[in-house]
Amino acid sequence: MNIVLHQPEIPANTGNIGRTCVATGATLHLIEPLGFRLDEKEIRRAGMDYWKDLDVRCYMNFEDFQEKNPNARIWMATTKANHVYTEVAFGEDDYIMFGKESAGIPEEILVDYEDTCIRIPMLDKIRSLNLANSVAVVLYEALRQNDFASMKLTGELHRLHWKQE
């Protein structure tokens, strides 16, 4: 699975998303310009000590991303979409793209992806959800649809053991 952030602005969001990508085995793709430097302490703090394990790839712009990922099936997460994210069928190698916190994905990009634009339902009282939360919601649905391939599905206690029945 691949998460694409188009011009993210807030380092803490990108750090949290990076940590989620490490936890799920997803690759993080960052399309510049970024609203921060990747060596800022805020991004490292949010990603904790997992940032070193992250598969992260950077691109100069959306065209550079397209050139380097020519066969990518890209789902565009946007509040402007007609399809709800639970109504589509995600493949395990798909790309899910999210826009910057202040403006989302530019409409100049969205118009070419009408069939793969998806949205998270919410009440009209709010403009959008937090970027890191949105990524987690959609990514975990995509992983669920693919049976959480190669992910650990059971938990263990640290000091004690679950009772066997």
C-alpha cells in the first residue's frame, strides 16, 4: 500500500502519518514543496524512533511523481468526491493521495481522477478531518479489504498471558 501526501504543511501530521506507514508496511510518498524540512525535530518527534524504518520517497511535483510511478492506481482523498471510501475496492499496491492541510488536492489534479476520488463522510458543520486521522481511516479500510496482508492480527500482554479457554 502507498500513501501520497501532496504538499503537506504540518510536520507533526507527516510524522504521525510516517509512523502509521511503518506500522502498516506502507510506503510514504511526499510531493514537494513541503511546509517543513524532513530533518525538523517536530517530524521526528511525531514519528518517534520509527522514522528510520520508514520507506519514504520525495518528488519535486505531481508530474515527477507520475513519471516515477507510471502505472499507479491513485485514489484521491478529497471532501469534493462523490464516492465514499468504503464503496471502492482497494488493491494491495494502490496509492492513496491526500492534499495539504489548508487546501486539499488541487482541483487541477482532481478533474483527471473523477472515478477514483473518494471521501470520508462527515457532517456539514466541519470542513475536513485532521490529515493524519484521515490517512489512518482510509488506509486501514484498504488494508482490511486486503485481509491485513502480512500484518500481525493477534495481540500479546507484556507481563501476563491471556487465559486459554
